[in-house]
Amino acid sequence: MPTESAMNGGIGTESYAKNSTYQRGIVETAKEIITEGINKNLDIEKLSSTSVNAFRIADFGCSTGPNTFIAMQTIVEAAWKKFKTELSDSQVPDFQVFFNDRISNDFNTLFASLPPERKYYAAGVPGSFHKRQFPKDSLHFAHSSCTLNWLSVMPQEILDNSSPAWNQGKIMYSGEKKEVLNAYALQYAKDLDSFFKARAQELVCGGLMALVVPTVPNPKNDLSSITFPSYDLLGTCLIELAKRGRFDAAKVDSFNLPVYYTYPNELKAIIEKNQDFSIERIEVLNIPSKHHTNPDPKAYSLTQRAVFEGLLQEHFGSEFMDELFDLYTEKIEETAVLSDPKETSMVTFVLLRSVKE
């Protein structure tokens, strides 16, 4: 199953720009820790010795804004102050920000809403963040927030009805069938390895990378504790539409969400296998309650629609989307799934330094 669909574009009611306040809360929370990381770990002396004319930053998975602009402003301001403090005015470089996302991303909306008073030159770079997007040794800082949970492809065994990992009637992994969970986890590890290998080529030696990764709590005993009630409910709604004759039930069996939520210990282990980066900092972020409260069912449904509608349209057709998400909203209200203690989410911050030869 291709996973090239981007977040909903535009600035309308169902757009990602209007329905990403939770993601914005994560970006806001990470501002201070990113600034601290730049102050402590950005080696200005080493960079200036290589005659840096432009300090280049890339945001992988930028979407349409405005969250990416908050993150980029944080990085630019912190780096600018660092250069200003340690070098003369004439040595402070220009700043250039590259906004990267899938080729189907709404870059028109992104660039139409660029902050007019920004202190950087902006450019768009369409393409998968799982692959190389920049020349060797061209970036000084890489950033990604709420992006690395997306898989590049769906594991084929999940869609194969002869496989023990066939995920019939489900659209997401859960602990009740370990073969499905293991297939997701294996694909995630491959994708993250590809991501790190690509960034290792693109970042200069000593360059920094800040990652804000959606995660779930470390499992206490076994992985069966990892469940996603709200996603299961979306799958239930798809099955209901199939029963109504909107599409064949086999359509549901052949659809899975290409997202995987790692846990901090697993994330750290994957990073440590890579020899191109050192972990300068890794910790779970405490998202303030004002950003973390469960929204009302309609707002939550709109958030999920902004993220997954493109993917769902590709598979099921656009004519069913209103009916699907109206039903989803109703089911959320009926089941009170947002208050389910199993519906937990968290994010892990990682600051890495490129240590390649």
C-alpha cells in the first residue's frame, strides 16, 4: 500500500493547518529544550573554520504550517544568537530553511503563509524523508516533529490472507496478535535506519538533529499492553460502511494505517545501532495539560480526518469521507473512547550529533 498521501491541505475547516493544535503544543513544548541543545552542542568554532556562508536547516515532514514555522524560528533564533555571541557580526552567516515533505504536500499553502518577518531564506524540497534529499555535507541542522511514526510502506505480510500476520478486520496493530505487531516494528526499524543513513550523508560532521517522536510508554511485561482504541473505532466505522454497502468488506481487510508508535527504549536501541550519530540528549517530554486535554469528539474527529483523509480517499474513494467521519464522531461520543486510560500518547525528544569521519 503506498503511503504518499499528505496531510489535508488548504486552510479550510478540515485542513491540517486548522486541526493540528495538539501537534503545535508538542512543538511549543520542545522550543526550550531545542534552544538549550543548540546553546550547549552547536560547535560554532568548528563550523566557522569551514567558512560557513549559509547555515542550512531542514525540517523533515513540514506539512502546511503553522507548526513548522514555530520550530524553524526557534532553531534560527537560537543559532543566530550563538553565532552572534561567539563571532563578529561579519562572520554571522545567512540562514536557509528547507521545508521537506511528500510530493503531494500542499506547498502552495505552506509558502503562502510564510512569516513575513522571518530571518531566513526559504525553499521547498518535495520527497520522502526516508531517502536522501540533499547533497552530501550540506546541512547543519535537521529537525523532525510528529513525523517519524509514518512507515514508508505497509509490510506485505499484513495484507496477505495466507500469512499469520494477516490483519483481517483491523486497520492497526495491537498486542492481541503479535505477528502483526512484529511486522510493523520490523518495518519501522528498517525505515528509521534508512532515515538515519540519509541524514548522516546530508549533515556536516558535528551537525545536529532534533527529533520529536510520537511514542507510547515502555511496555511493563509484554507488548500486548499496546492498544489504540480510537484507531480501532475508526476501523469499526469502516466495517459499518461496508455493511451498508458503500464498498466491499475486502476493502477493509486490505487497508491498514501505515503508522507505528515506538516506545522510548526501542527508539534508543535503534539509534544506538547507528554509528553515525551520538545521542546528546533523550527524554520523554511532559506536554502541558493545556495542550494535552482530550478535545471534544467533533474536534478529535476533525484532527484524525486532517491526518488520514488522503490515505483513506486513495483506498476507499472520496465519496464516503463525510459519512465515515460523521459516523466516527458519533461513535466517539457513544463510547467515550477519549477518556479511555489505554488511549495514551506521549512524545520523546532526541538530540543527535553527527560524528561521521
